[in-house]
Amino acid sequence: MVVQVGQIFTLHFVPWGNAKMNADGSFSCQHGEIECTMNTIEACVIHYNQQRSTWWPFIVCLEAHGYKQTYDIAEKCATENNITWAEVKTCADGQMGKSLEIMYYKETASLDPPHTYTPWVTINGKHVQETNMVKKICKAYEGTNKPEACSHTQKRFAMAGSCYK
């Protein structure tokens, strides 16, 4: 999707999902501790690599492993995408990673309407329930030079399934 229409939208990725903030300040994730760890790693990658062209391939690489994500896989994805793993790991294991996750928690908690599944997609600040995101992005785009993908928004650009709370 990013390759097809990336030049006409800004992607803001929030690595929080259906996680919860506990009373003691720790996090709990729907799919266990490793999901929380990978969320923090993704947050750190985004923090240290502001360009989508750098961090997005890392996210795609890591998420391709689904529930089998590990530190080793994250490091491999970082290396393949020229991301400094030592910097990311230091962030994820320290206060910076926790601070980033608190920021994403607050952002997610402030959604209106509140999210009920992931991925929770908004376009221009409004939640959309659309599986063909290229089609939705092209429809929302108000510019004059739409990319070729907007001419034929087939199902092949559809997003994967949702994960409910």
C-alpha cells in the first residue's frame, strides 16, 4: 500500500494496539509480553528514524513474523534496513522506550470514538472501516495528480484481518 500511494498520504503508525496500562505503570498486551516488547522496539525505531522510508520497511519485516516475533528477528529486520540495532535496543530496554509507549498509550486512549480492534485506521482524523485502504486513501486525496494505483484499486491492496479487544 505504501509503495502504491505513499506519496499522497502521511502515515502515522502507533505501536500500541490493544495493550493496557496497568495501575503500577507497567503494560499488558493482548498477545503477551513479547507483543509489548515488540511494540516498544517499533516505537524506538520510529523515534530514531523519522523518515517513513526507513522505519516502514522495518515494521513490515517484523510484522511479517506475526506472533513469532523475537529480539533476534527484530535485530535481523533492523540490520536489513540499515537501522542501528544497539540504539534501538538501548531505547527499548530503558526509560526512553517506556516514555514512548506512554505517549502512544495516551494517543490511543484519546481516540474518539475509542478503538475496539486493530488496526484502527483514521483518515483525516476520522475512523474508517475499509479493508481496501488504497481505495479509501485515493478517495480522500484532494490533489490533482493521483498515482496510477488510484485508477485500479483492486482487492490485492486490501489490509489483513482485524484483532478485536
